[in-house]
Amino acid sequence: MFFVYMLASKPQGTLYVGVTTDLLKRVWEDQSGSRFTSRYGVDRLVWFEAHEGWESAIQREQQIKEWRRDWKRTLIEADNPRWIDLFPGLRL
């Protein structure tokens, strides 16, 4: 399983889009201070989706990275309107 995910610094804050095979580990690493995420305080998991294949996950990540900010916000708010950190309740 592959995951495309978005982290945010706060509601309506800085966004980070990534892809991983281990969402729990990757978000924990990002919250613990990776390069971009620590510099901008991006540590709140606000959206993710699962993919069966690596190619579809990479394609989706690239698609979202090219989107305008308001499109990303709409995607997040469709399932997480209050921008709550999803990591504490994450069970995969």
C-alpha cells in the first residue's frame, strides 16, 4: 500500500505533500523534524489517501503539488473541515 498525504503547519497554513509506503513512520519522522517540515512547522497530518501501486501514488502526488492552494484546501476540507491532526487516531 502507498499513501499520498498532506501535512499543514496550522489551519490554512503552510502545506507539504508527500508519498510513502509507511504513513505512520513517515509522519512521525516529519513531526520529529525533517528538513522542510521543521523549518516551516509543518507537523499536522490533515489529509491522506491510499493507493495500490507506486505509479498511481507518485502521479497523484505530482498532480496535487501542481494544484493551486485553494484546490488543496478544498480537498482537505472535504474530509477534514477543521484541519484536525489525523495522526493521533491513525490506525493502518
